Amino acid sequence: MPTNEKELNCNLFDQLTLLERIERQVEKGDLQSVKEEIGYLKKEIERKLYQQPPLTQSNQ
């Protein structure tokens, strides 16, 4: 969960950017490009999710 408004806004802007990129490919009518764009975006998201070192530290 976002801890503050700035973090929330960053998440929303990232989501908006993803949608705009997919929409651009849909408007071109090229479904293969849409699939490729989605695959690329998934890889971007996974890099952010599984970055090393993690953004938060777990206290055990």
C-alpha cells in the first residue's frame, strides 16, 4: 500500500502510462504489437517488484 500521496500519485501515473502505451498499439490495429507491448510492460513491472535491494527492509 502506498504510504503517502506522492507515492500513490506515482503509482497512478505509472498505470496511466501503461494504459496509454497499450492504447497506442490498439489504435494502430496491430494485435501482435499489443501482445509485444504487454509482454514488455510485464517485464518492466517485474523488474520493479523484484529489484535488489528491496525498497523496504524487513525487521525480523
